[in-house]
Amino acid sequence: MKKFLDENFLLTNATAQRLYHEYAKDMPIIDYHNHLPPNEIAANKNFENITKVWLNGDHYKWRAMRINGVEEAYITGDKTDWEKFQAWAATVPYTLRNPLYHWTHLELQRYFGITKILNADSAKSIYDECNAKLQSKEYSVRGLLEKMNVKVVCTTDDPLDSLEYHQQIKKDNWSVKVLPAFRPDKAMNVDDSTGFNNYLTGLEKAADVSISTYNDYLSALKKRHAYFVENNCNISDHGLEEIYAEDYTTTEIAGIFANIRSGGELTLLENRKFKSAMLVNFAEWDWEKGFVQQYHLGALRNNNSRMLGKLGPDTGWDSIGDFSQARTLSKFLNRLDKNDTLAKTIIYNLNPADNELFATMIGNFNDGTAAGKVQWGSSWWFLDQKDGMTKQINALSNMGLLSRFIGMLTDSRSFLSFPRHEYFRRILCNLFGEEIENGELPNDIEWTGKVIQDICFNNAQHYFNWQLNTDVVAARIQVK
């Protein structure tokens, strides 16, 4: 019987073990989509305790605790940090076969060197040991990222953001690149006229313009897009239920904007037309500036209106949605491709029923101008676990080119989440190792190792065109 979480965790054969330990393990990390707060990176914050860095904001853990019958006071409420950690520790034994069980113990091992199983009995000793280490410089926010060999972090930023913390980090000349991503979801959310007009008030201030007409609105947003470019941004992101691709005219959209600017509410079709127009505008600006654009599709958000009212969004009340994705996604990408304004694009699905749909959709718009120009993104949110990753890798292998895949990301709000890259890499190496040992792939370790290194790091570096410290990187990624 194998020991839990030993050096060959998830690696079921000798070839997989060799591929991981010789080729994948020491690769640097590019985390091209996450929700880490740049102000905490700029301040190089040390967290007071493990609860604040590990449980605060982690709705994965919150959902598990709620399912386990933990009262909200011990999750997002007014209980002490120790009491909240104690409640999580008591929940962990009940997460067997949930990826949280793996992630929890990987994170304790990789960051803190703790190999004990977390439960109610071990909670106090683990809490004290982690808290003591978190006070040292090595365990500051930047120290935690350096410990995981992170080279690039891309945060998620609203067009109104001043990017002052990104500017501060850049001035520090730190070895890790921390780059903003343009996330204009609020700028196209016309579901509520009051909320949208409040957002426009903020946009007027950020862009230093007055917004009365649709053209004013576009000019203000494009000014903010240019500001992001000035601050080293070359990536955008959208979190949508689905792509909107209604037919519209500019005159129609100008009228729709005038209506909502005056406080009117939109019909469903007007709403969809406006969002369709904005997606095209954003995509064309991205193409002009050489961006990579990302579309995270399929989340059904804020299902529990009672708890949304108490806690706000992003607190653990979202689920997989069953939206119809194919036709509108095809129509949207085709419009951009036909007009020669299709930037490099990553599409992510949250519903596993759409795996093959997304795997084949990317092949429709890869035109040979760049390897993997249109990508099917890594397993996301509810799917970033062993089964979800395996299915995504297999579908991409069957219907595309896994070798051109740009690999894993954390999509996380936690500075302790980076062992998810290791989790992905172990699964990837095991799939290759099994097929080599079964005679389904040739026993060419050097070439397979190169492909694995490309997926882990090299493909993303080339795809995003980020200039990194190549001397350091080259020393780590040389073929064994």
C-alpha cells in the first residue's frame, strides 16, 4: 500500500514518476488568471494567522463547511480566527474524495512542511506551527509566491481600477511579474439600470470625461483600456453565462444606451443586443493592442438570493449552468475572424457536458498565424479536480493538440493555492506515463518530457509573449 501524499502521489507507474520528477516538477509557474489582491502583493503583507491567508475568501472551503453542517458564524461570521480554523479542521476528514482533501494537505506540506493529517485533534498544533512561520519574511506574500517558483501572476481588474498597486510593484523591480487583466464585466452589465448608471459615474471619474451618449461611453472605456496597456496589460477576461452574439446596428445600441442612461429598463432582447455590441468592441480593442482575450463561460451565479443579500457575491452560492453555448460562440468568433479582428483567445467551459463542444470549437478558428491561437482553457472552478482535469486533457488530446496547450492556472483568491499547478502536472505526467507503459505511445522520454515542459510553462510564455528572466528559467527547464 502506498503512503498518502508521498513523492509519487498520483503517479502510478515508473514512467510517470520519471516524467514528473525529471521534467515537470521544477518548472516555473505562469499563473495567467487569478483573483489575488494586488494591494497585498504591493504591501508584501504577512498574514496574522493561517485562517486569514487560507480560509478568508475561499468559497470552496466555505461550501464544504456549510454542507458539513457548520454554522455561518464559523465561516464568514463573527467567530474568532481560531474557532473558524477549528471548524475547518473538523470538516476536513469529511472531505475524503473531494479535491479539497488533496489540496489542503498539499498546501500544508509544500508551504509549511507539515505532513500530519489535519483534523480536530491535530488542529491546534498545526494552527500554532503555521502561525509561527507566517510571521517570518519567508512567509510574506511575496515569499509565498517565490517559494512556489512563480514567475508571472495576472490579477483580475475592473476598468475603473487605478492600478496603483501594480505600478508600485513594478517600481520595486521584483523578480515576479504582477500584471493586470482588463475585466469589463460591470461595464456591460445592463441588467439593472441603477447599478449600471452608478458604474458610469465611476467611469466618468476614472476616465475624466462626461458620459451622455453611447459614443462618450465607448470613448471613456477605450481610454481606460489604453490606460491598462500603459500599465503593462496585454490580457483581458470576461466572466459570462454565455457569449452574446445578437445582430444589431450602431444606431440601435445608441438608442438602447440613451434609454438606460435615462433610467429606463431594457427588454431581454435589448439587453442581449447591448452586451453583444460591447463584447465586439472589447474584442476589437484587444485585437488592436495585441491582447490575449479570455472568456469564462457557464457559471450560474448567486443562486441563493437570501445569502446573496447577507454576504454579497462570490461567497459560495454559484453552480454549473446549462446554457446553450455552441451557436452564439461560433457566431461571435466567426464575426471577429471574418473581419480579421480575432485576437488570441482562450475559452473556458464550466459545464463538463460542453467539453467536446469547446475542444472542437477552437479548431474552427485556428488559422496558422500562431500555435494554439484559439485555446480551450484549463479545467475551471468546479472542474479543476482530478476527474475534471483528466477529462479535459483527454478531450483536448482527442480533438486538438494537447502539445500546444498553455496549461494550468489557479483562478484563486488564496496565496496558498499554487500547489494546484503541481496537482495538474502530476495528473498530466501520469496520463502520458500510463500510455507509454501500455505501448500506446513510444518510449521517447526526452520528447515527451519536452512536451510536458511546454504545457507546464513554455507554451504560456510564448503565447503571452512575456519576457522573463531567461537565464533563471533556462537553468530549470533544460531537458534532462
